[in-house]
Amino acid sequence: QVQLVESGGGLVQAGGSLRLSCAASGRTFGSYTMGWFRQAPGKERDFVASISWSVGITYYADSVKGRFTISRDYAKNTVYLQMNSLKPEDTAVYYCAAAMTGDPIMTMIRRYDYWGQGTQVTVSS
């Protein structure tokens, strides 16, 4: 049974930083792609970033490019999302997801097989 557990969310002022973690368990993720999505109140869930676990190729939404960095730690089976220069419009629940494919460009929700429970990020102005 695959489990994804996010942590690291919280309240931060605009311009600040947070690092989200996604601890993955239940199988070997070498052939997977991991992604981060976010959902603001009243809005659809949107793609943020993805990474192929095996080779570490990354892909970002335009809205976060240059500010957010996705990475993975093999030894800890954990994926991270480093978020810098945060803006109020980054406020959302952030979700970690896993897809049984090595394709690093994975922007569509329906292509992911497993999801975490989400962690709240609030950026104050």
C-alpha cells in the first residue's frame, strides 16, 4: 500500500520561504514520477512541479519557475518542495502525488495514481 505523507506547511509572510516534504512508503519508487499540486479555496487543483525519481529531471509550472525547487532524497524516500519568494497567491493546500511512470513532465491530475492528504500553506501580505 503506497502512502504519501506531506509536512512542512504553515504560515509565512510574503517574501519568505518554506520547505515541504513528502515521505513516500509502500514500494520502491525508482520508476515513478513525483509531483506537487496545489488547490486554493474555490479553485481547481493545479500542477506545481514534478520530478522523475530515477534521473531527477524536473518540470515546473510557469507561476513558480525560478522560485520553487523540487528534489528527492533516495535514502529517505522523500520528495521536497523548496518554496522561496512566496507570494500571497501561493496560499493553498499543497498535495504530493505519485505516478507509475518515469515521464518527468506530468502536469495532469488524472495521470497520478497516489495522493497525500495535503498540507496548508498560507502566505500573508
